[in-house]
Amino acid sequence: MSDKESNWKFADEIVVEPEVIARARQQSLELGIDPIAPSVGAQAAVVAAATDASSIVEIGTGVGVSGLWLLTGGTHATLTSIDSELDHQQHARTFFTEAGIQSNRVRLITGRALDVLPRMNENSYDIVFVDADPQSVIEYVEHGLRLARPGGTVLVAHALWKGRVSDPAQRDDVATGFRTLVTETAASGAVVSALSPVGDGLLQITKLSE
Ligand SMILES: C[S@@+](CC[C@H](N)C(=O)[O-])C[C@H]1O[C@@H](n2cnc3c(N)ncnc32)[C@H](O)[C@@H]1O
């Protein structure tokens, strides 16, 4: 194993996942829903805590693994989470309750993200977390940058998409979409961005004040 591989493995395995999130992860895997890695969750929690986030949007609730991590860091935050599958959100609601999170801190919206996002207020959110269907990731980030307040951050899970983004020979739509996103945000003067290799990759994009 190379140094980089052992660093990556260590960073992933060192995270201690709270018990409720570990159970949500198990449920997610049983339902065939891909949850974020514990290291990605921990990093999202750090961003939420470091920015003292009060309002978070999540695109792709799943059964709540990422939302629980975000609220672990954003201890006073409210979470608005969108998913097209009611069944997934019902499981998530159970885990939020079991984690002791007050119901008025979590608003679950059932619907297709591209139908819901245009109706949401711009410049209003501290964090927008993107983890739904990867084919639409660029549109989700465009909406996320509109919804984020200046200084707010868009977090994009799976930004290295199964090792395919770093390999230019991989030209499928999803790998190309993530690669374009990473490249364009790195070159943009309107944001600062960083690509973390934890888990399956986490792209962090902070919107600069004008
Ligand atoms: C990878 S899972 C999310 C996992 C979750 N973020 C976690 O870490 O626990 C992707 C989710 O996006 C939802 N989804 C897929 N297409 C969607 C769409 N067009 N609009 C909203 N949600 C969608 C799926 O139902 C699924 O729950």
C-alpha cells in the first residue's frame, strides 16, 4: 500500500461515528442507499461547527446519515432536506428523533430536487450539502451557490466518484460532470474551493462576498 493509500485509509478509519448514525448507516446499506463515509460526515460536521451554521439545505436525505452528521456540528442549525423518496425520509425522521433532535429543526421536503430548489430563497443558507442523483450535480451546485449566503459553503459528496474523476480515460457522464465541476470551481474567482480526498471525495466551495 502506498503512503497516500495508507493515509487515506487511516483518515477514514479514525472517525468514531456516533451510535445513532452508525445504525442509520446500517439501515441505509440494507436498503441499498449509498451513505456518505464517516470521514466525509466528520468533515461536514467540522464545516457546520466552524461556521456556526444556523441554516442548512441538504439535497439527498437518504435515511439521514449526512443530515445527522451536519447537525452533529451545527448544534443549533435547522436542516431542510430534499429527497424524491418518501420512504427514505420516513426512515430518516426516525433516526433524527432517536438522535434527540427536535422535530422543528428538521424540515423534510419530498420531491424532485430540480422542482424544489428554484422555489427556495437565495443568499439564505450557511451550507448546502449535495448528495442526490449524480447526473444533476452541476445543476445542484448552481442552485446551491444561489441559495448560499456570501461566505456560505456548498459541499459536494462523492466528488471523486469511485476513483473515476481522477482518471482522464473515464469519460462517462457522471465522471465528466464531477471533473468539470472540480476544474471550473478551482478556476473561478467567485468562490474558493478545496477538494478533499476523504471517503469518495468531498468538494468544498465557499461563495465569496461580492
Ligand atoms: C446517495 S443517497 C443520499 C445519501 C445521504 N446523503 C446519506 O449520506 O445518508 C441519494 C438520495 O438522493 C435521492 N434522489 C435521487 N434522485 C433525486 C432527485 N432527482 N431529487 C431528489 N432526491 C433524489 C435518492 O432517493 C437517495 O435517497
